[in-house]
Amino acid sequence: MRTILRSKDFSCPSCVSKIETDLNRVDGVEQAKVHFSTGRIEVHHDADAVSVNDLVERVRKLGYESSPSPF
């Protein structure tokens, strides 16, 4: 499954590696890619192993608010 999260909390490029590294360690996540300039977090994951809400909560624990987006 491909999930797009949006965040307006990005203030510096260092958050990119912080979020990517953390999400890529989650069981069920195949790949996580953060697009700093657009505030997009693109995650390819197994929906049975990790839900969209799990992803949002994981990002929140890193200090960034995000929400699911259709694009």
C-alpha cells in the first residue's frame, strides 16, 4: 500500500533524515521518503502490519504533526 502523509511542521532539512530513518525501521514499512519542499511523506507499507494511524502516530512521536492525504 502507498500512503501519503502531509505535514506543515517541517522547519529544516534535518527532519527529513530523522523521519525517514525512523519510519524505515518500522516492521511492515518497505520504504519511506520525505519530500521537504512539499511537506509530503510517502510511505510504501504492508497495511496489515502497520496502519495509516500507526504512521501518523510515529511521526507525531518525532515531534511533527501529519495527516493522510489523497495526493
